[in-house]
Amino acid sequence: MARPPRILLPHTVVMITSRVQQGLPFTCTPLMELLLWSALTVAYNHHPIRIIAFVVMGNHIHLIALVEDPVQIESFMERFKCETAHAVNRLLGRRQVTVWCEGYDSPTILTLDDLLEKLAYLYTNPVKACRTDSIQHYSGVSSWGMFSTGQSTRNAKRIRRTFIDPMPLGRLTLAQHELFATTVEEQATESLAFVLDPHAWMKAFPSHMAADDFDAKIMRRVKEVEADLERSRRRFRISLPSQTEVLNQPMDMAYAPKKFGKRMWCICSNVPLRVAFIHFIKDLRARAKEVKHRWLNGGWMEPFPPGLFPPCLPTLANIIPSYIQRCLAAV
């Protein structure tokens, strides 16, 4: 089945999900936490976007953001994936190995109720994966700490690739993990700021609800889901991993995901609204095809519909000889 084209409409909220090709490289260690925050902060400073929430799991990332400039969203994800891929490869002592799957999914969230459910889904993802009993105790990287305390800005050290050496094989103690993280962090002299914008959704859903009321709803919903998951673990006698087991999980362990999400254009529990949005997207794609056809026939001034990523314009032959160009440049 062909992959739906990426659509990022300005002034909408999207849920971005990207998965690694294999394994669980993003282990919950002090060094990995340092590297992930560095990658997020570097990507944010090069391509600032309005991030509402995010969580990094062992083999994927969930991120909810407001789209203002679609190109910035695309560039942010490319930079983040590039930074983390280089870090993982250097830690494993390998070169030019593909870490992430190509692209990412980015369905548009159409209603505030759907946004509430997706935020709760994002923040309870580590609990569903049986990595912790609560997002508050999750040792991986997420925006929960910033969101729950009202902290909008976090400074992080920029960890350059040359600071990273391959990790030793075998089991390491917490003290050894912390020592490796400290050794890498001491080499970093540059600090960058990462800004979380948990209320950016108000631009897409103006006058729907007060920000504080919506935050309280998120907190309640997260606790409800965590309580349901705790009852489920007790029923099926599922135990959570110890801190030692989490620390000693190998980055290159063999792991294949058991489920994959559907590729969607939107997330919406309101069926008529979802159908209307899909028809809108189909009409948008039809207009894009017409513009592309005009481009192929020389009408390159026709603007491409917003929200879609246009193909490259055809390269034109330069009929001016190079020596004439040099003469013109010298005038």
C-alpha cells in the first residue's frame, strides 16, 4: 500500500510518531538522557517549533506540536533523527548504520477532546509498555516534568559527536553509568535552551477552554489511565523491571515491534468531521496535481497548495556560456 503523502496544515495540531528500524537503542541511562536532551535542544534551536508534549520510548518518539511553518516541522524532525542516529552509532562503535525508519507519521488532531486523549496516551505510553508505574517515575526523556511543574524552559548541554566514545560491553553499575555521563558532559561547554509550549493548542482551538482547566483535565485523565493499567498488571501478574534491569538493557538487543499504527491523515472521534476533513484533503491533493501538471508545462509561477510539500522544480539548462557569465559578474 502506498504511503499517504505528508500533510502539515498551518495552525493545526499534529501528533508526530517516528520509530527506529530495529532494537531498543534509547535505553533509560544517564548518558542517553543527556544525549536525547542535547538532540532535542539542538533541533529546537536550529528549527524552533511550538512543542506541546513529547515522550521518547526505547524505539520511538511521540511528539505533539502546533504547525506554524510546515518546513520547520520537517527540518526539526530531520535534525533530531540525525543527531540521535549519530549518537547511537557512536555508542555502539559502528558507522553509517541506519537507525530510524524513513519519514514519520503526522496525523492532524481535529478536536480538543481528541487532543486530550492523545496527550493522555502519550504520557501513559511508558506505563502501557510496563517500563514504570507512572509517568512521574519514568526514567526516560519526556516533557512531563516540565508540564507538571509549569517549567517552560530547560537548558541542556550540547553534546557534540566527538565527545561520544563506544560504551563498554557487559553490565555496568549505576555509578559507572553516571561516570560515563559526567565524562561526556564535562566536555560540553555550550548550553542551549529548549522551550516547551503546552498551551500552543489554543491557537488551533481558540475559545474552547481555559488553559488551566485543560491542564487539570490532562492530569486527571493520566491518573485514570495509570490506575486502569495498574489494575490490569495485578490481574495478569505483570511485574515491572528493576532499576538494574533498566540500566543494563543492551542498546542493540534484538527486538521487533509487535504492532504498528495505521497511517492516517487525521485523529478525530467525530465521524462527520473526520469524513469532511478527508474530503478536504482529497480536494487539496487534486489541486496539487493540477499545479504539478502546470509546472511540467512551464507554469512555474503557480503556487503550490499550503500544507503539502511540493516536488522540486525542473532544472533548466543554462544557455549562457560560462565566459559570458563571468563577464557579466565582473561588471
